[in-house]
Amino acid sequence: MRLIGIDQIIGSEVLARPIFDLDGRKLLNAGVSLRPAIVQKLHEKGISSVYIEDELSEGIEVTGLLAEETKNRAKLIVREEMQRLAYKKDINFSNMNSVVDNILDEILSRRIDMVSVHDIRMQDEQIFAHSVNVCVMAIALATKLSLPISKIKSIAMGALMHDIGKALLPPGLVSKSDDLTPKELEELKKHPVLGYNIIKDNNEASATTKIAVLMHHEHINGSGYPMGLAGDKIHYSARILTICDEFDTAINDKQNKNALQTTDAVEYLIGASGHVFDKAMVDEFIKVIPIYAEGSIVLLSNGNFAIVIKNNPINLTRPIVRVFYNPKTKTRYDKTFVLDLREELSIKILREIKVNVNDIME
């Protein structure tokens, strides 16, 4: 199994995972051949990538922390509550609380080594899927920081609700695909305060949750919003959310126009550490984010192409890979050519490759 962009599909690929809509209805079953007509439908739904099964990725399993049912239910409830907020100016906090409990139970019942960060999203569910992804990442980071479970839950709730203020903004502004005008950008920047005002008097929401929603766009150097806070004046919960929020936005761009590869997004976090993000938290965050996702195609320093088959939680830059092609000699290797880069120290990954494998091997 491996994740590919639908612009790389040539028509013989087989879908590895079913695709659901936001209401939980199955749109496509695993095992479906991705014919051009199906690919066109995926385009229309705003889906930019899918998991496929092919000979190259045989035997590779890519598993997320959340079951599809848990993830779909979470997205559905976030949507319902944002709609409730938009039309009734009210939110059912207990519904959001139940989602966080389900996510926490599922994640904490497993040992967290790494977090699967890439998500398959339809255009109309971007904001809801983003909220769930940020929640999962925030739980992973808060756990890595050894915070008590009560604080982890409060941070997870803040993560799930961090964008609820957008429900009170004009829908066309939130969904706009083109660059925002300065006036529109200022309007969008109101959402942390709008979200905070919705929950500030709710006794079910903890102080940590409320302040995380309010401050999740503040930056360490004071360049953030809405208050321009700096350093330790930014609550630790918000510093966690800022990292997770901006990272997920970077790798899951809503139009797939500006989406970064994980390696580039990690470099962005590291480069902005100490002035945009809390450096100590970034240092811990990158320990749970696979730099090269299992199933990704990479170029090795010896000129060979390989596919990542398993990550190493101790050193995420040196996974186990299966070498399949040398472009200089035009040699194709069988599935037995496996390298553990923790042991093959003379070889390293240069970069991930985002092109059709058939183009590589021509």
C-alpha cells in the first residue's frame, strides 16, 4: 500500500482503502480499479490523493492511529456542531466531549511511537478533517511531553474546537481558494476570539481548553494574533496547538497547490523554532512525525530509488527501505533487496519523490 496523488494515476491502479463521504457513506470500496471516470469523480470531490495497492508496495501496511469509524464520526460531529453554531449560535459541548473521549481512548490504548500525518480529504470536509488531525497530533505531542491525562484531554478539546469561530464568519471567506485580500485576512483573523467567546462562559469547558482556542495563532516572537503575545505569555496548550495547526495546514493544503512534503514541513518547523514556535516543543514534535511515510518513494544517496517499508521510531530519518530501481544502469531489483538504513550508514535518503513510478523507470 502506498499514497499517491491522483494526478499520478495511469488507470491500472487498485484502491487500497475505501473512501467515505462526510456522512459516513462509502463512496468507493477497496479493490476498485481506478479507471479514468473514477479518477475524474475524485477530482470533482476535491480528493487529491489515494492509497493504492500495486506490485511495488506489496506487503506494506500504512496504519493510522484512528480507526476510520472513529475518524469519520469525529469529522461528522465537528461539522454538526459548527453548523449548529452558525445557525443557532449554540454548541453542544457534550457531543464534542464524547468525540475527544473516543479519540483519547483509542490513541492511549496503543503505544504512541509515530503519528500518521497525511490525510485523504474531500474539499467540503477540509476544516473538519483538519480539526480532527490537529486533535490527534496535539494528543501525541502532549503525551510526548508527559503531561497528565487531564491536561491532555483539555488540550485535545481545544484542538478539536480551535477553528469553531470560523463558523461565525461568512462561508465564502472560509472556503475561498484564491489568496485572501488584506481586508479578508483581517476578518479571518477574528476566528480565535469568536471561538473563545462561544465557550468562555461554558462550565463544561476547562480554562485550558478556552485559552488554547483563544491563543492558538500566537507566535513566540509576538508576531501572531489576536493579542500579539510573546514567549511565556502564551499558554503552553496554545503553543502545542500552534505547532500542530500550522504543520497540518502545511502538508494538507486545501487546494493541494501549496502542500509541502513532510520533510519540507519539518524543516519549516525547525527553521521557525524559537521565534514562531516553542523550540523545546518542536524538538519533541518531530520525534513522533515520520519524515518519510511508509509507502513513499525516495531517492537514495547512491542513486537508487527505493520505497519505505517501515519507519524506525528511534531515528525517523533512517527507515527500512526496499530498493527497486537504478536509473543509471536501468537495473530493476526484486523484492529481496531490503536495506535497514540504521545499519547502512554510508547511504542516506536525499529526498522523497512525488512522480509517477512508471516515469522513473522508463
